[in-house]
Amino acid sequence: VLLISLFLLYILLLSWWRPAVAPTIGTNGREEALAGRVLRSLVPPLLLVGAVLGSIFFGVASPTESAAVGGLGALALAASHRRLNLKMLNESMRQTTRLTSMVFLILIGATTFGLVFRGLGGDRLVHELLTGLPGGQWTFLAISMAAIFALGFFLDFLEICFIVVPILAPIASHLGIDLLWFALLIAVNLQTSFLTPPFGFSLFYLKAVAPPEVRLAQIYRGIIPFVAIQVATIVLLLLFPRLALWFPDLMDRMQGLAN
């Protein structure tokens, strides 16, 4: 919520300061038709996302069960748009199989790396190095956040999760850091990996849908403010942990009332 709010604030201020970057779109009296199309396009997917995530947050279903609900809902949406056919199902299954295979290969590689790393005493070396630095928790947090940010330029977020996090999490626990807060800091930090060149996925998604005259170098320059906002969000969460923990605490209280 904080990150989205800062993005919206930046876009609003930029649009006010430089109106040419966000010109108005003429509707020619078709406001109601346009609003109807927007609602029909947005509401069903948002309801599906809310059902999947809401069932997890409120303890109604496990993540695996919620994934099944999401798959069934996606099929229903495709059928409602008359796009459900064997060709689409075949392509969806192929893409799902490829993605799942990639994740399992990364998991196998990360597990092998972790076993070798711990077998050679690398985890003890890193633990002694980071816990022996002056500054305690804050030095560790600064170094770990900077390392994850730098790795995001070159590694996929899955690789960072499977390789780096198992090394840092025990150290964070040893230093008395709230692991939920630490996980949220890592999650926000990993968002930068989608925008940082040369391998940021979002950059290539944007290039694919942008007009041909828009060059990749222009997109690289354009994402700088958004990366800066993400870094500022990490700093805010470091300085004010309650910004990150209020929602999990709210979920705990709601589950306690339900029980």
C-alpha cells in the first residue's frame, strides 16, 4: 500500500508539474461507454485476486488450495469472454509446465549450493563476519539490503530467495530482528529487480507494448524515479517498522476474533 501510494503521488505531482507527459484523452462524449468497458475489464480479475489472496489472509484456505481457486476462476473468466478452447488450455499447460520446471531446477541448484556452502563452513564465516561488525542490527540490515539490491541487477528474484535468504535469515534471527519485518523488507527490495537493467522483466514487458519509436534506453532513464521511490520505501520501512507490520498484526487480531 505504501509503495503504491508513493507511486501514485509521484505520478500526480509529475502530471501537475509537466502536463505534457500525461495529456488528457478525449472521449468525444463516450464517458459512460468507456467507464462500462473499464469496469467490465477490471472488476472480475480484481474479484478473483481478492478471492485468492483473501482466502489466504483470513485462513480460509492454504496457498495450494487458493491456487486451485485461482485456476478455476481464471477458467471461468476465459469462458465468460468466450476465449476458452483447447488451444488456449494447451498453451496454458505448456507455459505452466515450463515455469514449474524452471522453479524446480532453481530449487535443486539452490539446495545443492546451500549444502556445499554449509559443508565448507561458509555459513559460519558469513555469520561471524556480519555479527562481528560494529552497529549490530542496523549494520547487518544496511549490508543485507544493499547486497540484495545489487544482486537484483543480475539475478532473478527466485534465485535470490532460494540462495541468499537462507543465509541471511538465521543471522537476522540471531540478532533479534523480527523475521516478518525482515521478510517484508526483502520483498520490497526484490521489487527493484523487476525494474533494474539489464535483466529487469518489467522493462522488456514495457518495451513489448510501447510504440516502436520508444527506445530501451529511454525506458531505462524513465524507471530511475520509480527505483528511487522503491529505495525510499525501504528506508521508510527501516525507520518505521510499524508501517510494514500493521497489516499482519491486523490479520492476527481478525483471526483471533474469528477463533
